[in-house]
Amino acid sequence: PERERAWALAYRDVLASFDAFVAAQKPEAPIILAGHSQGSMHLLHLLKDRVAGQPLAKRIVAVYAVGWPISVRADLPALGLPACTTPDQTGCVMSWQSYAEPAEYKDVAATTDAAPGLTGKPRGDAYLCTNPLSGGAAAKADIKANLGTLKSSADLTSGDIIPGAAPARCDAKGYLLIGGGPDLGSYVLPGNNYHVYDYNLFWVNIRADVARRTKAFSAK
């Protein structure tokens, strides 16, 4: 119960901040939304409450809801935007959860499967997995497609870009598998869970993805 109250308090802050942000922009200004982990959970509720079925949906360049499970059956239909399936698609959602192999996510999946979906339907199906190396166009991408992983320094004040550090492929359950996994630091979670590094792993590709979709949106 304490967790639910804390999440609700945080979401009210996110919602108020978003409303203030939108009010301060020009009426037709394009918007990119990005979150990670609990931030992505709040982002999904934001999409449901403020974007789905609203004129604002036409202003969304792309959504990066990373590091939080999105049920294809029970969550995605409530967001008002489809999954990204091409590299230059706009008004769509990108999402992934990164694991090195062997990926030991059985217990995590059981917990998230048991949670209710945003549509009210039960979960338990596959999660949305849009491969960041292919822009969602293909479930599998070779290590050569990885333009650069960001490896932060131990004190997190700087970092190095490492090309070709990890491949990526979406498995049947909707987790993103990255082979043996690169050495990015000491924050790999139990079960070969690279959750902390979901963005770092594909740093340069994500930047290129944002630029490409922004250009496509501007050309409309």
C-alpha cells in the first residue's frame, strides 16, 4: 500500500509538470517523450490520460518508454499510439528491457504478468519489444549495427563510446537479449539484467533514432 501511495504522489507531480510544460509551448510544437524504469511507468499513464484520443497525439514525434514492461494485449491499446515498426515512423512507441544471456527473467516476468493492464484486461502475454538497433523494423540486429555504447566512468562524470559492444534481439516473451553482455560497470542486476544500462547500451543509435524521426516528422 505504501508503494502505491508513493507512485500516485509521484504521478501527480509528473502530470502537473507535463501540463505546465505543454501550456508553455507553441500550440503545434512537436514533442518527444522519454522515460526509464518507474519513469516509463508514469509515462504510460501519462499517455493514457493526456495523449490517447486527444489532439496532442498528432504532435508526438516518438515515445521512448524504456525499462518497464508494456503488455502488447493489456497495455499498448490504451496508449493511443502504435508500436514503432519502421525507423522513420512517427507518433509511435519504442520500448525494451535488456538482458544478457542466459537471461534469467522468469521471476520478474511472473510478477509483472500478475499486474493489471491499463486496458483492464489481464496481462500474461508478450511485452512490447522494439529493437533499438533497427528502429523497431526487425526483431534481431547484428552487433555491427550497434553504432556506440556509452560506458560511463566509475564516478559517472565522463564516458567512452564503444562501437559494436552488443547485438540485440527480441525474444518471444518480449525481452531484449544482448548476447553475453559488455562490461559497463557494477550495476548489472541479478539474472543478467542490464536494466540500469538500457539507454547506455544503444546510446548512439538512440540519438540517431531521435534525429531521424524528428526529420521525418518535420517533413510531413
